[in-house]
Amino acid sequence: MTRINNNFLKLPGSYLFSTIGKKIREYEAAHPGKRVIRLGIGDVTQPIAPEIIGALHTAVDEMGRSETFKGYAPDLGYEFLRSVIAEKDYRARGCDISADEIFISDGAKCDCANIQEVFGTDNRIGVQDPVYPVYVDSNVIAGRTGLYDEKKGCFNDVIYMPCTRETGFAPVIPKERPDLIYLCFPNNPTGAVIKREELQSWVDYACENGSVILYDAAYEAYITEENVPHSIFECEGARECAIEFRSFSKTAGFTGLRLGFTVIPRSLKAEGVSIWELWARRHGTMYNGAPYIVQRAGEAVYSEAGRKQVREQIAWYMENAGIISEGLKEAGFTVYGGVNAPYIWLKTPKNMTSWEFFDALLERANVAGTPGSGFGPHGENYFRLTAFGGRENTIEAVERIKKAF
Ligand SMILES: Cc1ncc(COP(=O)(O)O)c(C=O)c1O
């Protein structure tokens, strides 16, 4: 008899964004004529920059000629993309990372979900709370956690590291020792960042304890302040204890094109085994690479014109973040984030639960956001809005919220 992977049954209800989508659809069906502004899901709205589209067109034409046609991509990604990443994202910032330590993929979500496969199921994971749900759920599916505790809103046998307003929404090194430590900065959902010295203390801790840090830097391009590390490899010793995930999704609007990469230093070892070797084996066995045309588009992100256009887009989203933050502050809300990340993390008024505020916002302002509790128990009484909406929608959403609360 065929048996299923019972771990799937530990996952509570539907995925956060499916629940939100369903609630919005139900509201719209019951209130025809009302226009809901969605500032919930973190998807971009600006078209791909012209320089990148140009590269994409050229690559498409290459695919149509026998002399330049490309079949399967090399296992770990095209050299032209890996070298430009190593040069511009790492060596230019003083990080000792070489092209062959970069694994190209179709996005950071898959990579940060799949990476746990190279580690034993008896490792304990430590996650920030609130947290991007993929880290926890992928480990649940792999059997690395206990059951879900409805009352506490978290899984047993996972080390949740609270990120509170008191700690600037950064985690504190926990008493229990995690083997795999997930850190995400700039953070989704709180928009918080970590200072270089603080990140260094995590790297020191991981090196001393023989833990591995899985560092998600998907929003690196949104950093505006000094002394905020763009990569964990800016820290001394990180080559011995860290893996980094990056994405082109929010950096260059590739959510629909799909491109990302993972950096695994050759010197990273666990039980004396090279993690690079294990991930290369996994990549080669289970993955056939991001499309050539998309990798060429990725390369164009690093060209002079591409960089300029992409930076302008990011600055434009960050203007949205400013509009939301300032508007909400004027309306009396307590607001965090929005300075080095496209996320605004607000305290719900009158101590409403996150879902109570979701419903009230939908009803009273016809604006949809994301309840903080969906990211973990310490997200309760908080709410996430994103800066990815169009300008008019963002302005209108803020005006509606001001009137409604
Ligand atoms: C923290 C974080 N990591 C990774 C991702 C996924 O990125 P990608 O589109 O490259 O899969 C997201 C997307 O929202 C994210 O918020």
C-alpha cells in the first residue's frame, strides 16, 4: 500500500497567502463595486527595465538560430552570470567569493526550501519569529520538527528566536543551540536590518558551535543605510559557517521571469564533508537550470545601464514605503521598517489581533495587507504592508486608512 509523507499533515490549514486571497475574493463577491487595494503579497508591479528587456530579446533571437541556440544550461549556471555576480555583488564589497561558489537557480524560495535536504533530519533549526514561512514549512515536510501547537501557534522542536520591538526586531542568540540557523536581513516581514557587528556575533557563535547559518539576503538591494551588511560574507569567518541566498525577484522585478542564486563557500564543511559538494550533487541530480534567456537577462542587471535602471525602480518602491510610513505615522500608527526594505511593519491599533485588523482594514478601508501572526506568534498584534503597489494605489490606500482609523 502506498503511504504518504505524513509530515505534510502537520502543516496547519492553507498557506497564509491562499487564506488572504480567499478572504479578499469573498469580500469582493459580497460587495460588488468596491475596489480592494492589495498591499499584501510582496509581488512587484513595475515592468522589467528596458536594458534587461533588450538582453532578453537578444537572447531569444539567439535561441532561434542554429549557430547560437542553447540547450540545457550548465549544471551550476552559465559562467558569464556567475562571474559577474562574484565580481559585482561580492568582490566589489570585499567578500572573498569566487564564481564557482555561486549556484544559479530559478529563485530563492526553492533554494531556501531545498537546502535543508543536504542536512540530517536530526538537526534542530532556529528561526526568527516572525519568519518567512518557507524556512519552517520546508523543515516540517522534511520531518525535522514536531507537531504544530495550535495554542502557541508554532511547531514543537523548533527553536523560535523572538524578534521584538525591544530588540529592534533582530533575534537574540538563544539558550538552546540550533544546528541550522535561518537569518533573513533585510527582513521579511518586519523590514528590520542587522548591524555588521551584530551579524559578526552570529557568525562567531555559529563557528564556535559548529552550526550553519542560512542567510537570506533577498532584499539586499533595498539597503539604504551605512553599516548594514549587504552579505554575510562581509563577516570574518562566514566562509566556514554560512550559506547565502539571493534573488533577482525584488532586485530587478524577476518574480515572473525567475532567477536567483545560492552562495556556498568551498570551505564550508559539516562532519568534515563539503556542503558545496552535496549541493552540487543535489543540483545536478534534481534540477536542470534556469533558462539561458533569463540568465542573460540577469547578466544585464549588472551592466551600467541595467544597474542604473534597476536602482531607479528600487528607489521608486522605497518612495512608496516612505508614503506609507509617513501617512500611517500621521494617522497615529506606530510603524517600523520601510527604510532598508520594502516592508512596513505596523503595530495594530487598540491591541487588535492581526486578523481582527485584517478584517477591519478590508471592511473599513478596502485595503488588504498581511496579518503579522501569519509569520509566527511574535507577529501577533502586528501587520505588514508592502511598498510594491502602484503609486496611485499606495497614495489612495494611505488616504483611506487615514479616514478609516
Ligand atoms: C525573504 C524571502 N526570501 C525569498 C523569497 C523568494 O524569492 P524568489 O522569488 O527568488 O523565489 C522571498 C519572496 O517573497 C522572500 O520574501
